[in-house]
Amino acid sequence: MIYKVFYQETKERNPKREQTHSLYIDADNEVAARQAVEENTPYNIEYLQELTGNHLEYEKEHTDFHLTEF
């Protein structure tokens, strides 16, 4: 499954909407996706969203879509 991970680059500051970034990751489930990001980055994860069907197709066509590999 493909997940869109919304994150802040540091855990030391309060999250601000204007500083939220995102990445895409392929994982078996949400727990595995969260674990992979937490183990390999210093990011503060705000939200994980599973992308399927039309939503996934939209992200592929209208954003800078590329899967992050750890």
C-alpha cells in the first residue's frame, strides 16, 4: 500500500502548517510505514494517509510523486 506521510523536519519546534512537508512510502500497513520513517529520519510525523484508487492516481498526476525508499 502507498502512504502519504505528512511531517515536520524537526521534533524540536511546534508544528506549523506552513512548514509541513510530505513524502510517499510503500509499506504493508500504517504501522510499518510509521516505523520506517521514525527509524530512518528525524522527522516529526503529523499524519499518515493511505492512498488508493482515484486518490492515488490524482497524486501521481498532480504532485511531485516519487516513492521514498529507506
